[in-house]
Amino acid sequence: MSSIQQPLFEPQISEFFDGCPVPAFAIDNNHVITHWNKACEHILGMPAASMVGTKKQWTPFYPAERPVLADLIVNGSFENVVGMYYHDNDNFQKSRLIPGAVEAEKFFPHLGNEGRWLYFSAAPLRDQNGQIVGAIEVLQDVTAQKNAELDLRRMWQELEMKVEQRTSELAVANQKMEEDLLRRVAAEAELVKRNAALTELNRKLSMAQEQLMQSEKLASIGQLAAGVAHEINNPVGYIFSNFSSLETYIESLLKVLDAYQRLDNAEDKAAASLELQAIQKEVDLDYLKEDIPALMSESREGISRVRKIVQDLKDFSRTDTALEWQWVNLHNGIDSTLNIVSNEIKYKADVIKNYGDIPEIECLPSQINQVVMNLIVNAAQSIGEQRGSISIATRRVDEDVEIEIQDTGCGIPAENLTKIFDPFFTTKPVGKGTGLGLSLSYGIIQKHGGDISVRSVVDAGTTFVLRIPIKHKDDASPV
């Protein structure tokens, strides 16, 4: 094995890292920046050329030098640092899903025109021996999401007030119609006017919900980015190890070739032949014939794994801006989603798949993937310290298909079952959830003309059932 320090990422992974839409940077175990991607350049205004190779990772955020989350990961100790730099309103905490990772959230008034809220997530980078060789830190600009939450709350309040006002006015109009039929024409005109106002309000609310849906989707991808990096590092680790072994094997084969050349050119054939036989015995060609194909096959499998993760992430993150309904295989979408969130669930639960014989369905595939991801991540988060299971079953029911997602988590109290689809309702701690995931999921299934139901037993688990028509109907309920 070579003792030369290797880069944190292989070239193809560095290319993926640089092109990733999520702002991120990486440091080595000496706190020196090794990667500073283009998204990071864009959001922080610091070019990679001025950052890579330095220890200036703190400069975009703070007026004086202090450790960022990635520095804490490399140091391996938080007790003497966290209380000095991070406080309750920063939501600093260790990740419950990614071992050794930490998270924080902070407002930076000097970023942008009016300041920015940034959510940070940092995770360790390890070599094939499990030793920390650096850290990766992912940033997410959540300013728009926070502003959208405030705007939506304000819109809901205004809508409720206007609906109450309209309802009261309609009651008065009906009473007047009963009292005086002569006013009927004027009253009907007033009703049409008020109905048009409500329709316009509903249209604006629908647009806000579409924007929130995309914001929630991007937030989910940002939260999963560190986990995806961890999933990619695993196959990259053993590919690197295999190439080290192959390098040794090639050196041995070259020694054998050199011995053959010396035999061809030697005057003393007998001595050269004895030397060749000794080298062949030392190299053990039979073992190399068996191990080299095995190492190549294993490395090819690792590269395929990385490629599939990248492709699944690309498929998952595409937008449905054109709202193009497509005929798709649901099982492929579920498998891609499971691959993306594998790091969220593999330490918590076993996934059991019971796929039935179902046809392709006409849907908006990335929106269905978003619903499945929300339910699977929620299921994993509901499972306590004891390892549980998440079962996913599909079946055809008449002209519909059903997706059933069942977990063995903590369950939902009966008094909350009627509220879980309400916007902003959440039982998670502050900063852990927006309360929009299930509400948006409900809207997506309604948009497809389907239905979503839930049953739960406290301390036993929860089951969600999605029912979606095989053929899209144009009169499906809008979101």
C-alpha cells in the first residue's frame, strides 16, 4: 500500500461534487479546504480559487476566526467549543440519522440584500479503515422557505377572515332575497361578484401551495445530501482499496514478463529458466488469475452503485413544471426513492418489499416519489432506539392501485389522527419539521384523483395507504 496522501474524492466524484446544486465544501484533517463547489461560490460570493488550499472557511460567515461545523467534526470534540460559539437559537445538535454528523441553523444579516437564514449539516469523511480524513459541510439557504411559511400563514388568516366575512354577507343577502323578491337580481349579481373574489383567492392559494411543494422538495434533498455523500463514499472506499491491490498485482506480472524477456535473450537458458520458475512461484500466478477478475468485478459493481445513486438523485430532483402526465412503473419509482433515502433508514429499520402485480399508471412521477419519500422518512423517524421494520406493499384494486407503507414505530395518538394532514401541524421539535410534508402529500394525491388514509396504534406502528387511479382523469381535484 502506498503511503502517499490520497485526495478526499476520486476525479469523477469531485466532478459530481462541483456540479451538485447544493452548496457544499470539504476540508481535510488539517482543516485545509479541499473542495469548494460552484453552488458555494454563488451563495457566499467567495470563489473556489481564493478558498481551496486555505483555512479561511470561516470568513464568509464571521468577522473573526472561529471553527465551523466541519472543523468541529475534524477536531472530534464539541464540549469545549459548542457553548462558546453556538447557542439555543442556533439549533445546534448532533444528527440522529447520520453517525458523527452535526447540524445547526443561523441567520447572517450581512449575506444578500436583507440577510439570509442558512441551515448547516456537516458529516465526517473516512478512509477504508474508518479513520476520519476530513469533513464535508452542506449549506442550505432556507430564507425563502421561512418567508414562504410566514406568507402562507398570513394568507390563511386573511382567507379565513374573508371567508367569514363573505359567509356573513351571503347570509344577509339570502335573508333579503326571502324578504323581498324584487331584490333578487341585485342579490344574484352580488353573489356572482363575491364568488369571483373567492375563486381568485383560491387561485392565489393554489399558486402558493405549488411554490411550497417545490420548496419542501428542495429542502428534503438538502437534508439528504450528506447522507448521499456517505452512501457514495462507501463504494469509492473499496474501489480505492481494490486499485491498490491491482497495482501490486501488475507489478508482479511485470516481473514475470521481465523474466520471460531475459529467458529469450539469455545465453544460459537453464539459469534463466530456473530464475523464471522462482519468480512464478513467488508471484503465484494461479492466485492472480482468480483474484484480478474478482477485484475488477467488485470495482465495476461499486462504480455502478455510485452511478445509480447519482441517477436516482437526478430523477428524484427533477421538477414537473410542465405538469406532463406520464405512464410509469411505480415499483421503479419506489426503488429509486428507497435508494436516495437509504442512509436515513438503514440504521433504523429493515425494509420489506411486497410488490404485487400492478400495471403502469398515468401520473406526475416526481410528485408521487415525493409523497413516498415523505412517508418513508416519517416512518424511519418514528422508530425508536430498537431496530424496527418498514413494509411497502402494492396491489391493484379495481381501476386503482394501492401503495401501503407500514412501520413498527411509536404510532400516532388518536387525538392527532384528524390533524396530521393540516398545514403546519407537527409533533416534531422546533426546527425538525415544517408541518407541511403530509399536507402537501395529501394535496398531491388529491390532484391525482386518489385518496390517502391512515391507521395507527400507539407503541405498535402506523400504516398509510395511498390509492391512485391507473388512468388520470382530467376532472381530478386540483392542488
